[in-house]
Amino acid sequence: MPERRPSCAVERLSLAPAEQWTLHDVLADRLRRDRGGDPADERTASHRRQAFETLDDGGRRFTRPELEAMQRTLARAHHTRRWEVERPRLEALLRQISSALD
């Protein structure tokens, strides 16, 4: 008999190419900073890494913990000067991910 794994709810995000690039870039930037980071954030970093890998492989289906990690990462990036130009795109991504989490 095949092993049964618990079903893990996933949500599909419909991302335009510019949104894909922005999300990929924000996650990659944060992953570079995660190295040697805070152990308390290790679980979120793991979900962020998995979300990045899914996106990098062309996937658009994410688990709830991955969506939550992306939401926190985007919210943090939204408040930094580095992402000022992409701020409207970050806001659109945050709205889309928040809707997926509802």
C-alpha cells in the first residue's frame, strides 16, 4: 500500500512576468541576507527558500507557510529604500498573496 502523506493546501498565484521578476528578486535578495542569520527566523527562512526554488523552477503553486514567508519578505522590502521604484509592484504582490491567504 502506498504511503499516505497529509494533504498540504497549496494556492496558485497568477503572476505577470514583471511580478515574477520582482518577487524572484526580492526573495533572492533576502536569501542572500539569510546566510548566517537569526536562528529564530530559521523556519521562515526555510519556507522562503522553498518558495524561491519553486518560483525559480517556474512553479506558481505555494503552500500556506511559503505564502506567509513571501508576505513577510515583501512587507519588509516594501519599507526599504532599495525597493522604492518597485513599490507599486510590491503592493500588488502583497495584495495578491494576502488574498490567497484569506
